[in-house]
Amino acid sequence: MMGIRQVRRSGRWIGALAAMLALLQLGGCVTVAEFRKLEREVTDMKRGGGPTEASRRTRVADLSAQVDSLEAEVRDLGGRLEVSEHRIAEALREAQAARGEVAALVNADEIEAYRSAYDAWRSGNSEICVDRFSDFLQTYPASAYADDSAYWLADCYFKEGDYKTAVLRFDDVVSRYPTGNKAADALYRQGEALLRMGPGYGKAAGKAFERVVREYPDSGRAAEANKQLDLLGSG
């Protein structure tokens, strides 16, 4: 910022005073009324107004003193702004760190819940498997493990012998996650569940196998689906 002596020598101290006043107004240090009063006085001095040369000199001295004071306030304001910016930056860093810790904690709980349900499926405890995977899907519907969980849930019903529910659950996997890694498996298993429901569901099972071949021709289930279709055709 231009020093007061340099401002006076250059003849631009009036503009500098206005600039400092504007800055102090932003920081809440100078009221509008105070600013307007000084502005009028500076304008009068610039125009050479005033009763006498002596009074003008006296007023110049007074304004100079006020400028010195304002310069000090501006420097103080700048220092306080730097401190505030530093505190804001620290608060943002702390908030970001806290958000990361919460995300990690939630993710750990999510993984643990999925593993617990999967362990129940692997151990063959279908009832607990159904409960745990159902709870998981309700708690973490947007999880990256949601499609796998929906598939294992359907398989739990299949293992229980509840083929009707298994058909609905396998269909849910395909409908909700058509591009997921379990979609082709779910559609094939749906066909298997329909076959388990009796001869009257053979046609519906055939449609499920046809969809596997048509919609997921590059999947590992496509060849198996073709074999099932051959068996249904010869049956």
C-alpha cells in the first residue's frame, strides 16, 4: 500500500484515502456515515474550499492524522484476514479428514455385514443366510455388493426348496442388475428353479434359458443353457 508521505508528494493521497476507506468498510471498521463525511471533506480540500488558507492547512493536518490511523487499521485488518483464512483452511482439512474416517468406518461395517451373510450361505444355513442378506440389502441398497447379495439371497431360497420365491428373487437380480456379474447366472438359475417346480413349468424354464443364450451369449452360462434347451427339446 502507498505510504502516506509518498501519497502526499504524488498528489494522489485523496484517491488512496478513498481506497483505504472502502477496504475498511468491507471489514466493518468504518461506517457509511463516517466514510461520506471524510469524502466530502477531502473533496472540499481538493477544490480549495474553506474559509481561509490557515483553516485549510489545519484541516489537511487533521486529515493526514486520520489517514495515518486508517493505514494502521488497514494493516491490522489484513493481518486478521490472513488469520481467518488460515483457520478456515484448517477447518476444511479437518472436515475432509473426518469425512474420510466416517466413510472408512461405514465401508468396514458394510464389508463385515456382507461377509457374515456369505458365511451363512457357505455353511448351508439357509435360514440365517436369508435373514442376513435381506438385512444387508435393506441397509446397503446402493452397495457394490448389492447384486451379489441379491443373487446369494435367491440361492438361499433355492437351497431351502422354496423354488417359487427363488424364481422371483433370481428374476429380481436380472431386472435390477442386468449388466452385473451375476445376471447371466441368475437367469440360468431361474430356469433351474422353474424345472424343479415340475413339468408344467418346462416352457417357462425354456424361455429363461433362451434369454441366457440371447442376452448373454459370451457368458459361461450360455453353453449350459444350450444344453438345457436341447434336453427340453428332446423331452
